Amino acid sequence: MRLLKRAYWYRLATILYMALIFRSSSGPIGIETVEDMPDHLLHAAAYAVLYLLIFLSLHEGLQLTAGRGGRWLPFALTVLYGVIDEVHQYFVPGRHATAQDVAADAAGALLALLAIAYRSRPGGDRRDRAIAGCSPGDLGR
């Protein structure tokens, strides 16, 4: 039951975040600090977070679950949402759709995919303990 509740929270967070992206692309950019940042960095950061949320929604956590699409299904869904959002922006006055934005979305999703792959590599926990200052002899104590 606890796993089921966690899955619902991940999915709710994903849907709310997608709604936030959709809402933010429905009008002109109005936040001054956002206007100062390069557009491609904003897209990459936003879609890296979206990839992570979709991954968590599908796998109910950071561990891969058999039969749930691995790492590439969340990537494909994230990029698809980026394409849908650009098509949406095409019809919004004052906004425009570009292939560069979709490429930045895909790059952000790919960075998140690589981060999760790096985190879940075999032997990752052993290296993490070494980084934290534990020696291999301390692991059995």
C-alpha cells in the first residue's frame, strides 16, 4: 500500500509540473531573472526535471523496474512533451516554436538520463562510501 501511495505522489507531481510548463508557455515571459538567462539553459533544466519526474512515476523510485520502459521510455515521453509544448507555443501570440528549443529539451532529458544511469551503475554504492571517507576495511564494521 505504501508503494502505491508513493507512485500516486510521483504521478501527481509529474502532472502538476507538466501543467506548470504548459502554463508558463501560454503567455509572454514576464519574470526578469528568467529573461536574463539563456533560453536553451532554461529548457534543458526544465526538461531534466521533467525527465526525472517521469522516470520516478514509471519506476516508483530511482531503481529500474522490469517491464516499465527502462531509461529510454521516460526520455521519449519527455521529448514528446517538449514537441507538444512547442506546437502549443506556435499558436500563442508573442511566442514562437523552434527546433532549437526541442533540442535543448532533449539535451536536458539526456543529461538527467545519464545522471540516473551513473547513479545506478553496478558498484556505485562502494564508490560512494569511498568518497564519503570510508575505507574498504571499514565496510564490514
